[in-house]
Amino acid sequence: MTALWPISAQTPAPAPAAPAAAAPKKAPHSLRLLCVEAAEKASQLVVAEKTDKGWQARWRLSVSSSFMTDAMGFGSRKLALAIDPAPPQPQGGFNGPAVPVKEELLVQPISEFELPASDTATAILVTNSDPKASPYRVILIDAQTQRFGDGKILVQNFTTHTIAGLFGGKSAKLASGQSTIIEPGIDQAADMAQITLAKQVGEQWEPFCDTRWPGKTEYRRYLLLIPRADGSIHPFVMPEYPPYR
């Protein structure tokens, strides 16, 4: 005969499992900084967000020439760049990753800007030659809406000249201030692309860049055409590796 245990002696039912922790909320906007050349006494920076109290620092970072940060998340599109009022002690000779600012830290902007409507952008930092102006000019590039992916080159003309170029046999022409995205062809041995650039001066074209790059890549590249004080053009190039967000 099977024994019937009293109800009070039965093994209690297991307690319901605690609900799983919610995944961290993804910031609706992200920004990378691409520093072409670090300004003197302006390498320790913060990126701030506009709040009711003022400009609240959200990220703290150090920059150097030819340096790109990882993506930084923000809740709104109105941002500013500021000199870090309390920079941490340097940790060796390399730039570490941008660090979130968790405490209240209101800052005075040196440059204000607004992110594009898409959820990702790159801000180009170019030094200002005018000592009375902000140390940096901030130029925003909406990298997402321009379908800027692997193997492509984003060319931005910051000069006052019209620029023409050949990218592995593919031609492009940019007026002053214009940008374009091009996927270079392959017209050289070993899957290389011949890159030739020239500026328009009157009715003439003056070459200023003649080089070779890999034609097909698993990363994307920025080519920034930046005027120098002596009238020449600096073809600044920077690769960016995935993931891009």
C-alpha cells in the first residue's frame, strides 16, 4: 500500500525565478571623433551634452594627431566639445579609450554642434590657425546615410579649390566643401589602385597627390583634403575598421 504523506510534509514548490535583468538601453545616437592634428594645450577633452543645467560632460578622452576614438553614445543630438577642466593623469604615451563621466561636471564649450538625424556620425577635428578662435574646427560627417561601408573611401574637400581625382580608374570631381563616397577600381598589379589628385587653378590643373592604395579592403577610409597655411593641400587619410557602430 502506498503511503500518503501529510500535505505539510511535502516538498515545497520552487520559488518563481527572478526576472532577468534588463539589457542596458542603447544610446540613440553615437559619435566618433577623428583628430587630424592635436592642438597645443587642447589634447585633453570632454564631449558634453546640453541639459537644463548647462553643458554636462558625458565622455572624457585624450586625442593626438591621426587618432580616432571608438563610438560614444549620447541621449540627444546637441553636443559640444570642451577642454577637460580636471584631466586624469596620463597613463603612458598612448591614448586610452574614451571614459564615461558619471559625476556632475558642467563645462564651457569651445565648439558646439548638432548630430545628424541618423544614429551615427563622425566629427572631424581640424586645428584652427587663428589663435583667437577655438582650437578646433568641428566638421560633422553623417557616415550612415551616405552608405559608407567596407572598401569605400569618403572624400571631403575642405579647400577653396575644385578637386579632381582618379581612384583606380574611377573619376571624381569635388567643388569646395563637397564630399563624395567612391569605391576605387583596381588598375595596378597586386590589386592596387592608382590614386591621383589635382586642384584647379584658373584653367589649369595642378597635381598634388600621386600614390597607390589597396583597391579592395575590409575596412573603410576617410580622405580629407585639408588646406595648409602655405597654400598646399594635405591629403589626410585614415582607415576605420568594423564594427562601425
